[in-house]
Amino acid sequence: MANNKYDESSFKVLRGLEPVRQRPGMYTNLESPNHLIAEVVDNACDEALANFAKNISVIAHADGSVSVQDDGRGIPVGIHAEEGISVVEVAYTVLHSGGKFDKDSGGAYKFAGGLHGVGVAVTNALSLKLEVTVHRDGGEHFIRFINGVAAAPLARVADCPKKRSGTMVRAWPDSKYFDVPNVILPQLERALRSKAVLLPGVKVSLFTEKTGETRTWTYPDGLRGYLNEAMAEQEMAVPIFAMEKFIPKGGDSGYAEGEGAAWAIVWSAEGAIVRESYVNLIPTWSGGTHDSGLRDGVFNAVKSFAELHGLLPKGVKLVPEDVFSRASFVLSAKVLDPQFQGQTKDKLVSRDALRLVSLMVKDPLDLWLNEHIDFGKRITELAIQQAQTRLRSAQKVEKKKGSSVAVLPGKLTDCSSSDSTRTELFLVEGDSAGGSAKQGRNKEFQAVLPLRGKVLNTFEVEKDRLFANNEIHDISVAIGVDPHGPEDKVDLSGMRYNGIYIMADADVDGAHISTLLLTLFFRHFYQVVLAGKIYLAQPPLFRVDVPAHGKKPIRKIYALNEGELSGIEDRLRQEKVREGSWSISRFKGLGEMNAEQLWDTTLNPDTRRSLRVNVAAVPYQENMDMFNMLMGKHEASTRRAWLEYHGNEVEGDI
């Protein structure tokens, strides 16, 4: 029998590096140890980004360990005043410590990927052994960690020339945490090569002990040279457009000096597409708001060019996907305080980055297109071809549906586009939020269906009785798919929307409504969930109103949760905004947001943070058993016992 005791002894406090070992997946990618080494490489690159390092050398040792050495300033070797141990030991054993939090002019790093101060501490936590050698102030200093614990304090082991400085780290990742025990060398090579691209003038090398081979990368031409090499086997429709643009000193755009982007972009008529993006040298494999900013700036420039020169055929309206579908690019953004999705930093979610990159890109591309009319016409031609293909595809789908389409619900405010690869449906809680959503949406491809009250719990309702409920009838007719079971063969080609977004308030009632809708989709529209078409919208909990400060205008900043709110307040303090001059509003519901706020935070595909709903990778019956316990009418006692047992795992929003 399970021990259901829940008292003071149930609470555990994880200290030091123990949180990382308990939940390693929260801090790193567990497919391989590559991300552990990437954290060390990123620190060396931050020294290069700050113009202190010119060489970064990596060694893949025969025993599976990896060394990373730079000729930067070297980690400070003195004793940390608060911790009472060397700064080197603090960096590798204390979570949320580091030299990258203070991004003011007096900080050690103005632009860096380090956000949370957990990077190399995670490397140490998940390594059997880790050694750090620091050359600084005329001395060579050494410390060894075994299973994350210092074997002895940092010690000065030799003298060195005063001009010599830098840090060398050698790590032996613990294979028990990873699917693949050793570092995947092709991935490491790709990452190191990209660092060389983004750091013109910096030499990056990798020596592999097993083969005796050394590979060295240096790109004097930066992004242009890299993209040109990557596109060597493709026929480019136009020459590469490469440039960089950053906010100047005293700029009045609301951004900090030095923020901006460098990019190289090119179009090809066929073949593979190359797309890579980075923020402060951190690779963002899943893209993010800086990618969206590039797309926005490029689309607006090409669209303006096409309209100015009268190139658009009658009935063709360009959308961003048309312009971008044949574009290859490398983008490197500099953002003062980047916000990433997850510790592995695969995706940038900073909303300001979209406007920043778009602002940097549009005017230079406008100028380039109008200086090179033939190039502009060729790019527009490719975009028009893509638009015509898209329109033909949408017409085919429309013909397939025929005239037997059911009459759409009266409450549904549909979108104008019939292209089911682009359209979205928002299931919105309440009429007031539905009104804001209707006003704030993009009418071309976003539809809104307001739901009155709480949807029926359909877990134990047979599918032939579902349509007795008006709300469920309206949802089914709107999406164009009939209710079905997990084993049923379902034709999803008649589905009217590419994504269905559950948009409920960020409170307990909203969570309940989301749960009821998720139950409906899991139980009666299983193939739609399996196809990845269901999403949970993520409206923010807070809005911060910031007064004008210096050259920065009045701002409205949104926070998804309390953690983000705390980060925003820290940033405002760093900007020297007077404490208490900003005001914080908590949204009690979606209906409190006006149309513009709802668009910025929850509807705009480029800045929203919606979550795709996936089915757990376990047998269907296991999922059913869990749903039965949570949603079954006769499972109250089992549910109560489960809630009591897992009560200490809940984060309460009171």
C-alpha cells in the first residue's frame, strides 16, 4: 500500500548541485553530453564576443572527455566575499551564480548568452570529473571536481608570464544521464564551425585524439562566407544580401546601444534550404522571435518593392510564407537581456527581439532591392510563384469539400482565407474575451468561436450522444471533423483549420475549462490530437507599465508568470528606472485585455507562446486509465488519494 503520509517530513530541500542530478532534463538535453560541452564553449565565446579572446581550442580526448581552452581574461581566482570560497569554485558548484547578470556599462559582459548562472555548474553536476586550469595575474591555478565536489580548494600550482591569460576546462561527462554516452563529434564540429562564423577574426579548432586530426575554422567574411559555402551546391537566384546594423550610441528607438543583428540571406528556385539563427552566439535551433523579426522585415521590404513596381498579378496577395519559402539565411542577433524557452536555449521568446530585428533589416533591404531592380524582380517572381501554388492548393481542398458542407455555427466568426494550411481557430472562454479576440485577430487566417460557460465533461459520453450538447456540436462542425475513437480511420483532409487553440483565462476556472476541452479532444477527436493540431494558448498573468526613462518611451511589458515578472523588474532596475515608478497589473481574465493587448500577447503567431498538446508516448490504455481517474464520475475516492499523495508537487497560485 502506498504511503500517503503528508506532513513536515515530506518536504525536502535540494542543496548545491542536487537539483540538477534529480531533474537533469530541466537543465540540459539528455540525448547526448554535447550540451554540457556547449556550455563551456559558450563561456569561451563570450570572452571572444567581449573582444578578450582570439583563440578557442577544443580537444576530444580518447577517453571520452573533452577540453575547452581560450585565451581570454581567465576566471577570477580570488575568494568570493559571500561564499568564502574561490570564485572558480562558486562558478562550478553554485547554481545561479556568474558574471553575466550585470549587463550595465560596468558589467563584465554586456552581451552574453548567460542568463541564469547555471550553465557550467550543470556541466560539473553531470560529470564524473571536471578540471579547471586558469592562467591569470602571473599564475597558473588549478582545481579538480569529483562528482561535482571540489577535491581540494583552488590552488596556485605554477607561475606563468604576466601576459598569459585564459581558462581551460576538461570534463568527463557521466554517461548514466544520457541516451548516447559520448559527445557526438559531428554535432560538436557543426557547433564550433558556427561559432567561428559568428566571431570574425577568432580561430576555433578541434583536435580529435583518436584520429590525430585537427580541424580549424576561421571566417574573415563572416556570415556571407559561411552562407556562400553552405549554398555551394545550390543555384542562387540572386547574390547574397549580407549586412549588419546595430543601435548607435544615443539611439532613441527604445533599445540599448549595441543591440541589433547581422545577417546574410539569399533566394534559390529549388534545392535544400539553409536556415540558422543565433542570439549572442547561442544557436537557436528552434528559431524564435528574432527569426520572426527577420521574416517580418524581409516580407515588408519585398511587399513594398512589389507594390511600388506594380509586379503583383490580379488576385494574388502575398503572405510572409510566400516571400520566405525559398529563402536561406544565417542570422546573428545581439540582445541585451534575451529570454529563452528552456535552459537549452533552443528558442528565443523575447518579444522585443521581433521589432528590433525587423527594424534593423527592413530599410537596408528596401534600399538594396531598389538599387538592384533585377534582383528585386527575381525575388518577387519566386514569391508570386509560391503564392499561386498556395492558392491552387486551397482551391483543390475547397472543391473536394463540395456542397455538402454543414452550415457553420452562428457564433463562429470565420476567417477570410480558405487555405487550411494557414488558418487557425481560437476556442475562447466567454463572450467578452471572444469580443476582444474578434477585434484583435488577423481576420485573414484567424477564426474565433466563443464558448458560453463550461463545456460538458465528455469522458463518459458516447459519441452518438455528443451532438445533444450545442457547444460540442458547434466545435465539431467548425473544425470539419466528426467525433471518432482512437482506432477509427479518419480523413483529416476536410479539417478546416491547421491549428485549434484553447484560449482560457489564466486562473483555476480557465484551467478547468481547458481540461474539459482537452478531455473532449482526447476522448472523441483523438486523431486530431495525434496530428498535432491542438494547442493551449498562453495568455500573460501580468502587465508592467513603465514610464518614459531617458531616451526610452513609455512601455508596456507582459509577463507570462511571476518568474518572468521578477526578471522584468530586475532588468528595469539595471536600466536605472526609479524603483516604484512602474506599475504592475494582474490580468484576472482574457476579457480584461483590449484587442491590441490580446494580439500582442496571445494571438500574434510571431510573439505568442502557445503549447502544442502531444499524446504521452505510452500505450493508449495507460493514458485512458489516467483520464479515467481524473475525469471519471465514479472515481472520487481514487482521485482524492492521488491528489493527497502528490499534493507536495503542486505549485499553488493563490
